[in-house]
Amino acid sequence: MNQKKVGSYQKRHLMLTRLEKIMKKSHIDKFNFVYGLSDNYYGQELRPEFTDFFNGKDCRNMMALDVGCGEGRYAIFLASLGATVVAIDGSTVGIEKLSEKAQKKGLKIKAVDVDVADFIFSENIYDIVVAATILDHLPQEHLADTASKIKMALKPDGILYVNVFTVSDPGYEIQQRQGNLPSNDVSDTAECMEHYFQSGELKSLFKDFDILYDYEGLEADLTHGTPHHHGWACLLARKPNPL
Ligand SMILES: C[S@@+](CC[C@H](N)C(=O)[O-])C[C@H]1O[C@@H](n2cnc3c(N)ncnc32)[C@H](O)[C@@H]1O
């Protein structure tokens, strides 16, 4: 390839990287803003399949990782069951709030303010990994990579809980029309969505795991902003031993 062409590709790559950084920053700014509005912006309630699975479990001696923990509702629940939790998020406000709550409640939570792409996932160390509405917030090129790192970070027989929003979410149609049609049926943080999952896509991303539970559906959300709906895909899965 001639030098001129290489130069123009490099320039384009640099411009895209800069654009990505600006978009990422504005998404994180939005989360910093909403987390400043109330004690628990998304409420304290967790998905029922998650609590049904973990309620009453003794998680002492377990290590958990909460990826994109936000204000930490999943991390707090697991730590309350005895787990030692590492909780990561790019929102400084979310992480500060979680650290304070953990300290007050005496919970073993290490809350880390970091971009998922920069976090070092150690191999085979977590008994539980939670990724609640984070994979859909990652640009496509980080999504598959983060899913692979999550798989690698779980111990064999470790439990994964992951959920994302799907193309049945009203936000998807708005994104397709590039925001032209205002709708009051859409989450106020929908602008931070990068990728709405197709039906079956989440399950297929973790097809090498043993699926314990999976669900897709459209549900009302009354926890924040104006009442709206979300298209959910939720998955509970076990890492096979050996993978
Ligand atoms: C919809 S919230 C979910 C929060 C939490 N999991 C929950 O269910 O309450 C998405 C979270 O992902 C975080 N996030 C988005 N992109 C991120 C990135 N690249 N690195 C780290 N965190 C990110 C946001 O700051 C936000 O807290």
C-alpha cells in the first residue's frame, strides 16, 4: 500500500478514536449527572431471576465482579450474602456513592473507577460475574472483547449473570431514526446505548456456557424518569468445567 494511503487510514483511525473518546465521555457525564439526582437512580430492586437464584445462598469465601456496577445495587446484594466484590464503573459519582455505602454497611466491596476497556480481568478468579446493562453500552469493538474477558475471568463452574436491552426496546427505533422522533416511552439514559441486542444474540454470545436461565421480554420501568418500557434479554449461565 502506498504511503499516502497508509497516512490517510492512520488519520481516519485517529479521528475515529478521538470521536469515540468524546462520545464515551458524554455518556459517562450523563451517568454522573443522573446518579447525582437521587440516592438510587435505578432503584434498589434487582431483576427477579437474579434474586431468585442467589437469595439465601451463602457467598462467604466467594469472589464476585460487578462490571458496570453504577451505584452498585448488584454489588451490595452479593456483598450482603458474604461475597467479596470488585465493582467497576466509569462513573466517578456512581463509584464514590458505592464506596460510601459499602463503608457505612461494612461490606467487602472494592469499588473501582475505571473504563471497562482499561480494567485488567485476571484469569479464573471470580465465582460470580455480573454484567447488568453494560454490554449494550459498549461500542461494538469492545463488546465481544469484554464478553471474552468476562468468560476468562470466571472460575470453572462460576456463575455469570448478564442482561442487556434488545431491539424490542422503544429506544431502538429512536436510535434507528437518529433521534428524530421524540417518544415518552424511552429511558432518559437511552442516548448512552451503543448496541441493542437482536433476539437470541446474548444467548449466542455465551453459547459455550451452560445456560441455567434465559429470558427475553418487554417490561414497564417505573424506577426513573417518566414511565417507559425496556426490551430485556437476561441470562444466568455457568462456566463449563473445563471450558
Ligand atoms: C444502565 S447503567 C447500569 C448500572 C448497574 N449495572 C445497574 O444495573 O444498576 C450502565 C452503567 O455502565 C457504565 N458504563 C458505560 N460505559 C462504560 C465503560 N466504557 N466503562 C465503564 N463503565 C461504563 C455507566 O457509567 C453506568 O453506570
